[in-house]
Amino acid sequence: MSDDLELSVTRLIDAPIDVVWRVFTEQTNEWFCPKPWRAEVDWDLRAGGRSATVMYGPNGEENRMEGIILEAVPGKRVVFTDAFKGDWTPQGPFMVGFFEFEEEDGKTRYTGRARHWTEVAKQQHQAMGFADGWGKVAEQLAELAEKAKVEARAVTGDFPRMAFPNESPAYREARSAQSRGADTNSGRRPSTWLVTSEQV
């Protein structure tokens, strides 16, 4: 697929990836679509998982989207498509979407991309307001993440750590115990936000 069929937005978020990923996964309904619209997002963040979204407009509009998660790498990227719905049932494809995160000097480079099957679909997406819409989504994600960063510092003076799905509960508990022991000398307890296998 040619890059000529791709649309993208990017934003440097003043928060570390752990914080951005937490907001991305736990406060999805708050950033997913431009206000005054609101969203109800049902994601099963694993390869083959369901991607279902309903967006509600201020005048009673309702836009439903059903798709499949193609890839989900915690703290790295999520890839989804509307080419299939549940149980790999084909449906008229429009795009493959990407949410990507990269560390950049202690901050997070967020990129949202949409790859289209045809030039017609790309132009249609542009006409729908891709740049403004996806740009506003990036802005809302940034505002939430930067607020969460400030709140985390105010409470603990530290940032959370992110657990990955292949970590067993026993491993996480052992790591947590080790962290508590390491913090004994400093007189504070660590703050730990975990993205568990149930969430990803």
C-alpha cells in the first residue's frame, strides 16, 4: 500500500509514555472523538480483538463503527481496521488505523495514521475533516496525559511503571515487593499503575 494513500497527524505530548498509555487505555472515551461529540469505545486490545465504537453528536447524531484489532503492543502502538468485524467477517473496508507512541527526550511523540485502500477513500476521509478531527483527538489526549503527569508528581514525586501482558501475577508481585524494599530507605512508597492482560 502506497504512502500516498495515508493521512497522519502527530503531536509531542509533555508526559512520559507510561502516563500517556495509561490515559490512552483507561480514559479512552474522554479523548477519542472531538468535543462536543462523545464516544463509547469497546476495545479488546489484542490481535484479533474487537474494536467497536459509537460516537454521539450534540444534535442526536449516532455513528457506529465495528472493526478488528490487528496489533496491540503496550506503550508502542495499536493497529485496527474496519475491513473485518467479529469472527473475521469481511465488510466494506475504508482504512487501517494506527495509534503510535515513541519516547522523545522524556516526552511522548504520538502519531495517528490512517491508510486507505483507494484514493477515493482517502479523499473522502480528508473531506470528512481528518486533519481537524484527528488533530483535536491528539490535543485532547495530550491535555489528559499532561494533567495526569502533574497529578502523579504531586502525589508521589515519581512516575508509574507499566506491566506487560506476558508478566504473570506472581512476577508482578515479586517486582512490586522488590520495589517496596528499595523504597524503604527513601521513606516513600512507589506509585504503580499497571496495564494488565485484562486491559490489553
